[in-house]
Amino acid sequence: MSDFISVNLKKLKDNKISNPEIDLRILLNYSRCCENEIILSNFKTEQIDIKKFNLLLNRRILKEPISKIINRKSFWKDDFYVNKYVLDPRPETEGIIEESIKIFKDSKAHFKILDIGTGSGAIAISLAREFENAEIVAIDISEDAIKVANNNIKTKKLDKRINLKKTSFENIEDNFDLIVSNPPYLTLNEINNISDEIRNFEPLIALFGGENGLDFYQEFSKQIYNKLKKGGYLILEIGATQFSDCREIFRDSGLNFLKKEQDLQKKDRIMIFSKL
Ligand code: GLN
């Protein structure tokens, strides 16, 4: 291994970066000026722009997530542009796409979907790919997030399929066959204890759900009924300990609770309701 590699690996390790080899390889490739993919074992310094590399490495040492440094995160079947104004799409949220496919088996069906708090647009875009005739509305209250979603929707040439709006769910008057959301749901206590990676580089507005994490569900449960069509579905992401609270909160919503699903870590993560 070259000295350059061992010195920089040590810097990452000393700063408690958890996957130093993987991260180093990504950063080297992101600053490379040669054509071929760089691997650590036969690396030569002339393969990279050293100045650029050092800047990137310092950002990682300051705990900026790799996704925010390279402005890219994979979700479902795509790569998405991300920055500090949107939550990185997370693997557990892919459960929303999986459940949508289980419910609406016909990928060619003409139906209407609303994604609340779209952020990077990852959920709306993934649903647009899975349901080629669905008409999708994606909303967010953050102007900066809307710019990111717009960028992703345009790059993927889905601007005719996804109607992106800066607004809150209270202002939506239409009704839908499917409503999905990964709302902010962390409690004050959780916010106070999250990693520096999240606290310093992901938007609080997408994470913090009020003192008990339930603010969104409380407001939304009062308004959901008229926004769903008869026979429509709501698929919601929840925090790992929020199932029974959310079950209570939605008891008066007029919707029928169908089931909950767990994520790959066996934590409660998704709730599904229908309007009978
Ligand atoms: N699952 C995210 C986290 O724990 C939180 C997402 C959210 O609040 N919607 O970082």
C-alpha cells in the first residue's frame, strides 16, 4: 500500500470515520483525473487532483456524510442528487415503494398519488417509475428542498408526470388513490442525541416532529379523510417506537388501519390505512 494511502486511511481512522477504506476509495475516485476506477492497492498520486482530494477529505473528517460530499445517494432503482437541504433517502423508506407495489398490483393503472414532504423527490420519482401511468403530486414546504426535487425530476425527465409544488398538505384540495409520506418524526430527545453526521448535515425541518415526534401525524390525521378517494390508501413512515401512538392518533381519522410493516432491522417503520 502506498504511503499516501496509509497516511490518509490513518487520518480517517483517527477521526473515527466508520468505513475508512470504503470512504477513501470513494473520495479518491471523486477527485480523480484519470479514466480508470481507482482501487487502493495500486494507487498512484498522479491519478487524482490532490488539492480537490484534500478538500474532500477534510469535509469527511468534519463528519460530513459521503452522500453530501459527492451529492449522490441511491434509493430504490435510481441515484439521486442530494445536498444539506434534503434528508438522504434511506433504505427503510423503500418499504413505502414495496408496499405500494403490493397494493396496486397493476403497474399500468391510471391513478393519482400524493407524496407529502417529498424532499429529494426520491419516493415520488420511484413511484413514477413503478407506475407508468400514475399522475403524481409531490409537495414540500421547504423552498430549498423543492429545488433539489426539481433537479432530480428534470434529470430523470419526469417533469410531465410529477407535479411538484411548494405547499403544505392543508392546502391540497384534490383527492388521491394513494397518499405516501415520510414526515419528520424524531422527538426532541432523539434530536438531542443524533450523530454529528445527521445533526450538522441534514435538515432539521425534515427530521424534527415536535417534542414527542408526533406533530405531523396529529395534524394530518384530522385532514386525511377528504384527501383520499373511497378505496384509496395511505402509506406512512413512522419512528420505531411510534406505532401505538400513531394507531391511537389515526383512530378518529375515519380511515381503516390495515397493517404495519417492519424495516430490515425489525423495527416498526410503516403503517398502512385504507378508506373503505
Ligand atoms: N429515519 C430518519 C432518521 O432516523 C428520520 C426520518 C424522519 O424523521 N422522517 O434519521
